[in-house]
Amino acid sequence: MPSPFHLAFPVDDLDAARTFYGTVMGCPEGRSSESWIDFDLFGHQIVTHLTHAPQAPSSCMGAVDGHAVPIPHFGVVLDMESWTSLADRLRSHGVTFVMEPQIRFKGLPGEQATMFFLDPAGNALEFKALRDMGLLFAKQ
């Protein structure tokens, strides 16, 4: 099993972050203080840090398989069942997608399910799934 990653990032409202990551995404909450909250994101530690500086969503976009995707972004590569469950969960909570859940790189070694969306602070997230995790780093 790979080692869990740790990612800390800014948010402008801890209550909104707690609702989004805890309730909407279903991430268990860990430690917290008046200025940050830890969440378990599929076995990885993410930490939302309250900042009072205005944070504009990224206007930087990258081109992937004919689609514009927000840069930077983060997320987790899931198994297909977990990815589908997450997509359904997000839809049921009315999350707006930057890129609707879909399959890209069809017929290629890197074929994957993917979706992009923003948290309430404008941080971009991508979650993807492969039917064969052994192809995660396969060249096209």
C-alpha cells in the first residue's frame, strides 16, 4: 500500500469546508483548531487552513484529452466502484462539476473515469478511476 500523502491548502470559511469535505464528500474529520481542520480523504491527510486573504479560483487551465482542466488541482485515484459512488454522492448534494463525470482516453492504456469540481473556497479537485490500476503510469 502506498504511503498516505499530506496536503494543506487555504480556505476562507472553515464551516463551509467542514460541510463540504465532511458531509458532502463523506471524509471523516480528524484533529482541528480555530484555524484548521484535518480530513481523511480516502486514507490521505488533507488539511484546510483558514486564511483571511481573498483567494480567487485559478484561471490557469491545462488541456487534457481535448478538455480544459483547472490547474492546480488535487484528488485521489479510486477504484471504479468508489469513483461511481463518489460521483453519485456529489450529484445528490448538488455539486456543480467543472468537468462532468466521464470516461477519457477511450481505448488507450490510460483510459480512465474522471470528474473535476471546486470546493467552496475555489480549490479544484479531480477524482479518477481506472479499471486496471496497473495501467496508472502506462504510456499512451
